[in-house]
Amino acid sequence: MKQLKSLVEFDLSGKTVFVRSDFNVPLDNNGKITDDTRILASMPTINYALNKGATVLVTSHLGRPEEGFYDESLSLAPVVKKLEKLTDKKIRLIKNWSDKKLKFSSGELVVLENCRFNVGEMGNNFELADKMSQMFDIYVNDAFGTAHRKEATTSKLALLKKSRCAGFLFLKEVDALTKALKNPKKPLLAILGGAKVSSKLNLLFSLVGSVDYLIVGGGIANTFLKSQGVEVGKSIHERELIKTANEILDLASLKNVEMPLPTDVIVAESPKSLKTVRLTKVDSIQKEEMILDFGPQTLQTLKDLVKKSNTIIWNGPLGLFEIDEFAGGTNEIAQEIGLSHAYSVIGGGDTISAINKFNVKDDIDYISTGGGAFLEFLKDSNLPAIDALMGRD
Ligand code: ADP
Ligand code: MG
């Protein structure tokens, strides 16, 4: 891939720099930030621009507000508070910024309110992007988490501004994923699990083309079992994708990709009825039961694949890891990856919670902050925001 430009290639002194960050942080009912990872990850770019003497205008989306309406619960105000602590500066938060002629003092850090309040943001509107582009000199995209979306601040605005580049976090994400996918040290193992079956299953078609081993877990594994005629009872799975699952299995065998399906599993009548938890071979699951984790025989097979791999990409827990009775599979695989010398890249909100819970975070080479963008990049590295930074519409 042609190189993305970096901030270090620009003279920032006295310039006004627009940074599209990803401050889409989880908030509790009182509007308190419950995880500030994304804000912390955005700081290197913001601090660098400030230190080089730029005036910095930073914005982000937060949630999915209705465009044209101010919704206090999705305001960036909590983010501003956090940024004030981190930078030790007083920071202005500006509403309706796309319609105003704004004045900034030199070297100031300003937060422009949730960009999805602006009419035309999600629709990648030209007029909106054109107005925004008058406000500054240099465009920086540091929001890898929304790189798979074509919106005014991630796409059209970048295309309109000739002085444009990726921020440090964005570059780090692209480098790590490129290393894992485009030029991996073989054998390459991909692990795909979790609950979002329909959005993830199609991704397997492209993964099968590039990996040596493929492990499926969670609702994805259940869909494959069902496609093999296994009774999966009440397990989460996607009925409409059973045919697709069969096609993926055929493709995997054609490409000599090792893709073991579970042979034994932990089931229960529901995640809460812990009295009904039992270990069973996959051929004797009852109609009223659901698969909630893998059994020891399956885990041994999967751990052997982890041991043989030199690059590992992981998205999606293998079982319902939030409940101890069903956490074993995800935990054991996480520990095995932690011990492995392979280059490991992990993405996905719940997968990151899992590796935090099981204390293997420090043994992972790269943890991606971008959930959806991470998955899309695995499918196709030409994300809309990357295209825009390269000048391609
Ligand atoms: P990520 O956020 O990492 O992309 P997902 O959102 O797709 O992952 O899925 C995570 C959720 O999937 C977790 O809450 C986990 O408990 C659930 N899960 C995994 N396996 C199962 C299963 N067999 N049955 C029900 N839920 C499962
Ligand atoms: Mg999730």
C-alpha cells in the first residue's frame, strides 16, 4: 500500500489543525466516562500538534444522535473535562460550529461538539464539508474506529483538503493490521467468535483466502455445527447463514485451511440456570439446551493450533465468558496466546474486556481500538477513510 502521510511531514507552527478523533467512549447513566482508553489513545496526536505550535480543533462523534438536534446526553462535555485534566488547559466546547465564523487564539485547543449533530455528517455531505474546510489549514484523521464509514468528517472533508494526513493512532492501527495480514509470519491463525454472527460470518470468506488455521467460536461456531446437521438446541446461531457456512467449510478444505469445529461443549438450558450446566459431545445436545462454551477436548485441539502459529488475529470471545461457568474456553485460549511467541493482534469491544479480565493484556502485541473498522480492514484494507486520505473518493 502507498504510504499514508504523517503529521511529522508538516510544519505546524502557527497553523490551525483539525483533528478528527475517536472519542466515542462508553458513558454510564450519569454521563460519566466508564472507559477512557480511546481518549488516552488520541492524546499523542493532539499533544504533538500543540507542542509544535499549532492551534488544534478536535472533534469526534459520540453515539448516534439525530442530526440537526442537540442531545445533551451525547455531548462531548464529559470528554472536554477529561481533556482539561490531561492537558492542564481550559478548553472551549463549541456548539453549532459548522455554521459559525469562529475565532481562535493561537496555540488554543478547542473541542468542536459531536460532529454527528451537524446535518449532513452521516451522509458525507459536500456543503457541510466545504464549510468545515474553511476553518483550518491541515486535516488530520486519527479516528481509526470510524475509518470504515464514509462521513463528512472522515471522507469528504479529507478529500477537500489537500493538506491532509493520518494521526499517530491511525497510523499505528494500520501498521499493526498490515503487519498481521498483508505480510504475516506464517502460519497465520485467525480466531473469530462472539455473538454478532451475521455481520461476521461473511468476513470468513476473505479470511479463508489468507489464513492457515481458522478457529470459530461463539455463535459463529454454532452456525457451522448446525450446517453439519448437529442439533444445537437453543444456541445462538444464524439460520439464514447455514448455507454460507457450508460454502465456507468447502472453501477452507479446498484451500487446505485447518478449521476444526468443536467436538465437545458446555451446555445449559439458559445462561442463568446453572443447575443444568453439563459437558457433552456435540452429537447429544438436547433441544432445550444451548452451547455456552467449549469442552476440554475441543480446547486441546485449539490450543495446539495456537502453539503452531506465528501470527494470530483474534476477534470475538469463544463462549459466554462473562459468567464463570462458561469462561473457560475464552480464558484458556487467551492464556495460550499470552504464552505464545506469535505476533498477536486483538480487536473488538468484548474481546478486549475478556483479555483484560483474564490478565493477558500485556502479552498481546497490538490491541486495536477500532471494533467495526478492525473487522472491515480484515476484509478489505481499502477503508473509506484511508481512501480519502490517499485522495481517492
Ligand atoms: P466483540 O465485541 O469482541 O466484537 P461480539 O460483540 O461479537 O464480540 O460478541 C461478544 C459476546 O458474545 C459476549 O458478550 C459473549 O458472552 C457472547 N458469546 C460468546 N459465545 C457465546 C455463546 N456460545 N452463547 C451466547 N453468547 C456468547
Ligand atoms: Mg461486542
